[in-house]
Amino acid sequence: MTWTPLRKRINQLPLVIAGPILRRADNNVVTVWIALKESRTVTLEIFDTNKRRLFSGSRQTTQFGTYLHIVAVTAKTSSNILLHGENYLYNLYFGHGETLSQPGVLTPEGSLKDITYPQYDLPSFAIVPRRLDDLRIIHGSCRKAHGESLDALVTVDKMIREALEQDPKKRPHQLFLTGDQIYVDDVADALLFMLMDASQTLLGWSETLPDVKNTEELNPGKRNILATQTAGLTASFTKINTICCLAKSHLFTLGEFLAMYLFAWSDVLWTKPEDFPTYEDVHPDAPRSGKDRTSFKEEIGYLQDFQTTLKDIRRALANIPTYMIFDDHEITDDWFLNMAWCDRVFNKPLGRRVLQNSLLAYAVCQAWGNTPEQFEQGKPGDALLKAAEGWLASLGTNAQHEQEIALRIGLPSVEDIRTSLPRRVTHTESSLKWHYTVIGPEYEVLVLDTRTWREFPGKDFDFPALLSAEGCDEQISKVVRPQNARVTLVIAPSPVVGLPFLEAVQKTAKSVAETLGAAAWAFDPEAWGLEETAFERLFARLALRALPAGQSRVIILSGDVHYSFAARLQYSAICPFQSSKNVKTELVVAQFTSSSLKNEVKGLGGSHSLHTKGFVPFRIIKYIPTAEILGWENKGGKELEIGVFYTFVDNTVQHLPWRLKGSPAKVNLVQERDCFRALQITKKPEWWYRIDFLSAKAEDINKPRSYHSEQSYFVKAPLPGQDRKQPLEQYLSMARNHRDYLGKKGKGKEVVGLNNIGEITFEFVDGKEIAVQTLWWRLESWEKGKLLEPFPLTRCEVSLVFDDQDYPMNEVLKEIKP
């Protein structure tokens, strides 16, 4: 078979080219996103499971090209008609008698099987239950089309399908995609070839990019110089057969960004796997042999794996409320990394255009569904859509529309950032806000924007503060906490509590790079813990939101790092950092990280290493890392005397003052453990916290027996509350590498470094409430080279009880704790 361009296939494709994707779903409002190849007024109608119509809403699509029309349509009613814990259905109408079941709308024959489950003849969803203990939340991040292995996002389809077969009230209620939903800076050459072709057909024209004089440099695999020098961007390293490729196929044009979303969420625009473009199609002038051909073939294999799961993923996204937030790869790698990055990119016309195009595509494909109220008439999002439509109609030549787009997406200038005090990314009331909240009956969700509310303290290459003081005000302190909220969920794309070993590597890399006069780009030096002011401020603000009750429980859901783990933080303060309030407050935090959906990496330093080795891969220390921190604000950062330490001089005991510098001033008692008999803390800390990194639960599983059968490898996963032992034993018996389910020395796994997705539930165990993260990932079947279905293999429990006896206080700390 041969590659066929989209222009020769577009007339045979259905009206719907991507979606429907169910976005927000509350008691009185539901939003669905969809992309069409023709203009329509789309009506969304909501039904109960008896097909009784409840309410509806309509909206006209926005035209982005000849064959690309997008809308996030919202159905709204004034009363809370939709009941907690109940299932509902929806349908879409396109005028002229067209519905989803009309032939040629979703499929040629008019079938809805691609987006429905057997129990219902329409797409369905559940409103979150009234009780927190019945809530089932899914989260994941980092989904690269040509990433290794199979896509873990397909797990959501299995979760919904099996729950509807057994107990529809236990279906997953919400899906949070916490960053890097697409990779625009690390694109397979063959995929860029297809995206360029799709962009030309869908939009009907090709965008002229600033400072691009030789269009040959826009060909797949040829874009590195344009990306890194002309645009000033950094980009991911992709290691394929020991060849490192940097920005070789970075997306540039708006059409490419929009096409990437369509390819990521739907199989409609793809050709059959056997019809993928060949090496000769993509690189017609390249030599007939060499490592590049080998890399190309490997990328094609991963793209084919990606495509095989798209149909099931499309069905899942049509049937679960889905909430999204960007990290850097939707825009470009290292987006707003530090002040030096801002200087380099914002002063280059091509750099600004790439940021403009990527943020506009994010607004249309992700943010519109997150906050549809911002896109109502007269709001910044509505103005953005009109400006985009005008700019596209002018074939990218209307400067006034382009300025309006920059305003509405909040694209700052270097001068804006440098002249603000402190240096930070600036915002106006006229621009879209990317952060938002989601409210449930007994919980709240704060979805943080940790990219465009950054602060750049210190030197130009110093670590960034992922959330400025102003950002904390806007996204945390000013958000009214519901009185009935038992827990606060925080979506922070990067783990707030990161692995100490890796953060130490990042600090060392930055120090070495500075010594050599270089920048440590490849080490992604932007973890929360690398900039202590922002780290301490975040927990202080979260703790203060607990007032007047005095105690709060926070669940942080993160991704980004391409491995998954769990940690617990216990916090107490009498004067939280940067607070004028002298009040006692307590906080318990569960840090749950799930990454990647499709971007695991083999080899030394890749996620597979952590999967095998755990928290401390090189066994420098013998225990799971913990920390016990005492903190003082110490305004001004001068020397602060906190106690005394004892030493021997000429066989005589002498005591010397123990002083700290900096603001905040902190000491880690775990690091000082060898000195406990030789020190005394006399100044009472203003706050204290303990961090524990947790292994998965070591479950009582019988030794699996080998399972050989000609029938398909399949086992139903246990639903929340059901016994795990029997189905887990059955699943492990089908895996040739069943021992990999466990961690080191047969204990519970510390880190999952294979493609995975996280499930969050709340339970009572042994009389105390716990938050649970269950990681779904795959083992290998007995059929060589094949993987089993994803399964809930790794369960980690975090106690939400503040003074839990399983986390005893250090003896030295008991006398000085706030």
C-alpha cells in the first residue's frame, strides 16, 4: 500500500473528525468539545438513562480552516437537575436533522458504537457521588505519540467498560490530564510529515513564518537550527539507538498544532498502519541506508502502537468528564524555565510566533473545555476566537488580529517581565486565566497554572519559583474554600514533593554547568524543591486555607517526571512562612504522581532504571528517604541563632552557637541525625514538617502459577471496595515477568517507571481514613513480546490522620515542635 495525502481522502471522511470529548460536567452544566470538517450550529442535549430530555444548549462552530470547525458547546440549566452519583446520557445535533447517528456524521453507516458502551445507545457519564468514599478519580500525564510501549490512557476505557458491566455507580467519575497531553517539541519525522499534510488540507493554506528564509528547513527532521537558533527554543532529547535528536521536527505553524490535537484524540485523520508514509516519502533525498533509517523504522512502530489504541481512547474520552492543564510540552520544552530563557525566546520573532500558535491551539483544544464561561460572549475567550478567525481568514497577514491574539493568550514581552518587581510573568484582566477550580460535594480541586505565574528570583539562570506570591494569592488564597470540603485536591503538573536523589542531581548539574559557563537545560532544573521560597510558601498558603478549623488534608496530583510514586507530608505551624498570622495550623499532604501515559524510557538514567531500583537507584543510602524540617522565616536572611552544638577541643567539651542563614532558614533533622547527641535547638521553630516516601502496599499474594492458554489473556480488574487478591493472582499467573510486580527484595514497589495511569480513591482502613493511589500498568504475557492489558498492580496508601502512630515524631523534635 502507499501513502495517500489527506486532500485525496477528506471527502470520504465523516463530518466529525475528532471528539466528542466530554469536558466539564456539574449538576447544572455540561460541556462537550468536538471538531468538524464543516460549519455547523451544534446543540448538546442531556438525558437521563430513560432517555428523558433534561436540558440543552447550542453554539456555532468557529472556523479555523476550510475543513476545520471547532466548538465547545455547553448545555446549562438554572437548577441542579443532575443528581450526585447518577448516570446520564447526551446527544449532539448539527441542524438539518443531523444527529450523531446520522450516516456520514460519526461513521459512514451512522453507528454510535465507536463512542458508546453496550449498556447505553448514547454516550454517558456520571455526576460525582455525594460521599467522598465513593469517589473515583483518574489522573495521568505525558503522552508522546512515538513514546515507547503502549498508551496507558487506553486503561480508562477498560475502567469504564468493566464498571458498567458490574456496577455503573462505580465507574470513574473524573479524569484529570495533568500536563504534556501532546508533545510539540519532540515529534517523529513521519508524524510531522502527516501533520504538515493535514494542516495544509484542513486550513487550506500554509502559514508564512517570520525569519524563515529557506523553506527546506521546515521539512521533517530538518528543523533543529530553526528551532534552537532562529527561534531560541530548547527541546527534548529523544534517545533512539543512541542517537540524540534535538528539536528536529518541532511544530511551528498553527495548523500543525491543531492537527496534532486531532491526531492525539481521534483515529479519523490517520491512514491505516500499512499506509503510513515511508522513509522515501518523508526524506526523498536521504541515503538508502544508515542509522537514520533505523530510527525512522522504530518511530513508525511506536506510532502504529499509538494508533491501535486511539479508537478505545476516543470512546473513553466521550464518556468521562475530562479536565486538563498544560505543562511545557504543549507549548515548547522548558517553557518559562528562567529569565535567560525569556530573554532568548521573546526577543526572536519566530520564537514569539511559535508560542503564540501553541497557546492559541491550547486555548481552543484544552482551555475552552476547562473554563467554558471564559469563552462566552464578551469574555476574553470569545474575543480570542473572533481574533483567531479573522487572522486565519487574512491568511496570517492581519497585524491587528495577531496583536489581539497575543493580548488574549497573555503573551508578555521581556520588558514586561524584567520591569516587574519581583521579576515574574505578568497578567492583565483582558487575558485568559488558565488556572481553575472544580467543586464536588465533599472536596474541591485547585488546578494550578505553574507556567505563566512564575517568578524569576536571583540571576538569569537561577531556578524559577513555579508559583509567585501573586500566583499563590490568585490560585490558592483568594479561592473560597467550600465549607463541606473534607479534602482539597491540587493539580500541580510537576511533583511538589520530589525525589531527593534526583533533585540533588539537578542542583549538582546546575552548579557544574555554571562552572563551565553553560546552562543545565538537559536536566530540567525546575522542581519545586529547587527554589525554597516558592516551596515553603505553597504549603503555608495551603495550611492557612484550613482556618478557622486549623487542620487541612491535601491531595496533590502530579505528573511530568515519567515515573510514579507516593509520598506523605505532615506539616505544623504557629506562624506559616510569609504570613503575618500567629496561628496554629496543621496539614496532611498526600503527593501522588502518575507519569507517563506514553513516554517510558529504557536504558541507564531512563524511567526503567527507577522502576527496577526505586527511590535511590545507586544505593548510596540504605533506607527509603525521609525528611524532618524545622523552619523560620528569618526576614532579611541574616544569621539566625537556633541553638548550640557541642564539640571536643583538647578533651574539653565546648559549646558553640548554631546559626543559619537565608530566608527561609531551615534545618533537616534527618541529615543532622549523626549529631543529635551533640546539638540542642533552643529557638522554637515557626513551622515543622516531615516527609516520608512510601512503598506500595505489600499484598498477601500466593505464588503465581504459570498460565498457558490459547485463549486471549484477560481478567477483570477489581472495582474499588472489591477483594483484590483473586483477580491479582490470576493476572500475575498470566505474566512471564510476574516478579516485576514487586519491588526490591519482595517488598512493595517504590517507583513505577513503565507507562501507567493513576486511580485515586478514599477509604477507611483499620479505623483511619486513607487516600489511595492505585497505579495501572502492564506486565508481559507468556507470548514473547506481547503485553497484557493494564491492571491495578501497585497500591499505595497514605494516612490522612495528622498524628498517625505509623509516622512517629523524632525524639529530638518532641520538645521543640510548634
